[in-house]
Amino acid sequence: MARHHARAEPRARTAGASASVVLVTGVAGSGKSTVGLLLADRLGWAYQDADDFHTPANQARMAAGEALSEEDRRPWLAAVSAWIDRRIATREPAVIACSALRRAHRAQLAAGRPEVRLVYLHGSRQLIRSRLLSRHGHFFPAELLDSQFADLQEPEPEEHACVVDVDRPPEAVVTAVVALLGTGTDTGTGNGNGTGTSTDTEEPHMPPTASGEQWRLRHGAHEAVVVELGGALRHYEVAGRPLLDGFAADEQIIGGRGQLLVPWPNRVAGGRYRFGGAEDLQLPLTEPENDNAIHGLLRWVPWRLLARSEDAVTVGTTLFPQPGYPYRLEVRAEYRLGPEGLETTVISTNPGDTAAPYGVGQHPYLTVGTDLVDTALLTVPAGLRLSTDERGLPIGEEPVEGTAYDFRTARPIGEQRLDTAYTGLDRDPAGHCTVRLAHPSGRHGIDVRLVEGIRYVQVYTGDTLPEPGRRRRGVAIEPMSCPADAFRSGTALTVLQPGDSHVFRWVLAPWGSW
């Protein structure tokens, strides 16, 4: 199905337009009714389910597993349209949940009505199917899912839809919807006469910079900044003390700082690989001095804002088929601050009809306040490291025991030059692994918790960075789902089947007295 994703561009709507009707759309099973009801409650508005306008004959057809025709839908859409007009005319704000799968349906309900705001709940076919199969007592059977996706035409940019993914609790979806509505329109609570309290939680607009839009998150003493360019993590601090050796808003990103590495982390030798019986595929050589393709295809493209609140932001992009990677991926990353730190979750979905090779990583540089990393205490609970050749490509696994690469017990980095991938990770009962960087005093530090979808971690002391003044100032601790050259070796490579998603989750958790 087409995915144009006008996500998070409500600013393009007419300035000053106030929504008096919010139209919540999506396929059956996306949670329209639940989200619509919670949203109406949050705003203090009335709620209506458009299913109530279906004729008994239509409900009987759907219950019997029959897809509705356009002729069947015509009186239903007319009834919904009339209801919206009555709410607008009487200035009574409301939320209505309605599938409105086709653009023509949404045009009938919203076009020419600036008072109507469109919200589209997006979910993968796999997720929606699982939800439908678990529902009881609803007239829409799971067997009709294919007809829903066949009818679905996702919003075009000119529809200015607020698009929110539904792979999270309904309350979180509602929070994201309110944040997006708030960026472009006054969704005041109360009677809709413009005297209510605005739900807009966004700080004053920050102008574009070298890395694009800047989205600042705050939670207590924690503050982070995510940027439009590559969806990268630019900055993270606690109580004013930086925990990342990041980059300034007007500074070009070097060394991969904070960048998301999709659809592969690290290197692919010669940029050439084979997959699925195809002939050699050739990726761009982005590390030409070593004849490698490095760190994926999404570092230098703008990512869209999908959802926003004071302590969280979700950004996303589409990786379109291209030379060397003829596969399509929908990718989104959520950054969320909480009392324990900053959690990052990257979810990539294959919406195509063929399998796709996939890997993911991220490249933050950590600091504990030392001038250089030499005196910082490093702990890497891993029993194996990958040995590499002069091009940074793996040639084997070696036990760390008894070597200079053994950081299973905390010790100073010293003069050790690290650009090393570790595996054989020691995990706690929950399946998590924690890499730790601590101040020489041992009184404070930062943990990198490898939570989900991570089998390797790269540790890099920055000795080969192009700018000598940036070398060894921070330690890159890079969670990775697979090692370098996985597209060629197949080691830990994820194969995303059509409709499949991969979840990659890790946490930056500061500790001690800063």
C-alpha cells in the first residue's frame, strides 16, 4: 500500500484555524474508538463513533465477512458529514472516530471545512491483525482486514494529517495526538469558544540550523536535543552537566556523533553483497579510503516529526528502494526522557512484498567530565571481541580474557586505542546488558543499557577522528544489532519479511552524584 506519510506537518494548516471537530481515522483495529474516546475526554469535548451511522444492513454485511461497496458507504458518509456540519454550526467541539480509508471519503468529510482536523492512526498489517484476532464482541471480523488495507489510501501531504503510530498504549497515542494538534491549532478545552487552555506544549520554534530542526526534551534535571538531520541525538545533560560529547546546533556532524545507523551499522566490504538470490548489489562507498560502505543510508536525510511532548519526541523517515538497496523500510525513532535517563527505541518495518536485509545501530559519544577518556573507568561485560583487518572488517572472534581488551571489570582506559566490537554479552535475568563509563572518582557515571534487539556493542575512543582536537574526548559506545559486514557474512543479520518489524531499544542511565 502507498505510504506518503504527511506526518507531523500540521503547521501548514491555515494560521489561527481552530479545530472544532477532530476526525480520527484508520483501519479497523487501529484503535480509533479507544483513542477517540480518550482524546475527547482529554479535551473535554463530545465523542461520536461513526460506526453508529452504519445502517443495520451494512453492519450485517460486515459481520458476515462481506466488504462494503462504495454504494453501501454512500449513505453512511452522508450521515457522518451531516453530523460534522451540525457540530460546526452549533460550535460544539467534538471528536469522531471514522475509518475514512479513501482520500475521497476524507475529502467528503473534511475538505472545505477548516474546522476539521484529521488524525490518522498508523499501524502495520501484522500489528492490526493481532489486535483484531484478540477482539471479541465487535461486528468487524479479522477476515475483513485484507479488504481494509486494499481500500486504504494513506493521507497525502495536502491533507495535513497528524499521523501517529499505534504500537504503544492508547494513553501514549493520545498524548502524541494532542501534541501534534497543539503545534498547528488551538485545541482549547472547554466549550470551543477559544477561551479554553491550550494543549500546546512545544517551546518557541527554533530556527533551522546546520542539522535542521532542533527538538528539545525535558524531564526534571534531564535535558536532551534531537535533530532533524538523520534523527540524531545531539545533546544530553543532567543538571547542566553534559553526558555526551555531542555537537553544536550550527556544527556539521562528524564521526557519526549521535547518528542512527540504518539499514546497517559499521561497514560493508566494498559495498558489495548478495541477498535473496539477486546478483551483486553495490552500495555507495562512503568510506572510500578503505573501500567500504559505512553506517547505512539514513544519516544525511531529514527525518520528520511524528509526535511530540515535553519529555519525548518521535521522528521517522522512509527508506525508499535505491541502487544497492532495492527495499523499502518505514523507520521511526522515539526518544523519551524519564527519571532513570534517556530511552531510545528504533522500530523499522518492511511494508514491501519481498524480504529485506537489515541491521541497526547508534553512535553516541559519552563523557564523564574528564578532558580525555584515558582516566575514565570502563566496564564492558562481554567475553568476546571481534578481531579486524586494516579496513576495520571482522576476521574472527577472540576471547577477551587475558588481553588488553578485557574490560569485564572496571578499569581506566589508559592509552588503549579502542575501535572494537564486543559480543558474548553478559545479561541480567531480564536479558539486558549494561556497559558503564565512570568518572575516575567512581562517584558518578553513565550506563548504556542494551535492552532489546542488540547483540553487539562497538567501543571507540576516537583516535582516528579527522579533527585532532576531538580525538579521545569521549568514548563512543555503540549498540548494534549485528556486526560489521553482516550483509556479506550473514552474522546476526535480521531478515525483515514483508510486514515484519524490528525493535532496537537502549537506555542512557546516569548515576551517582554529579
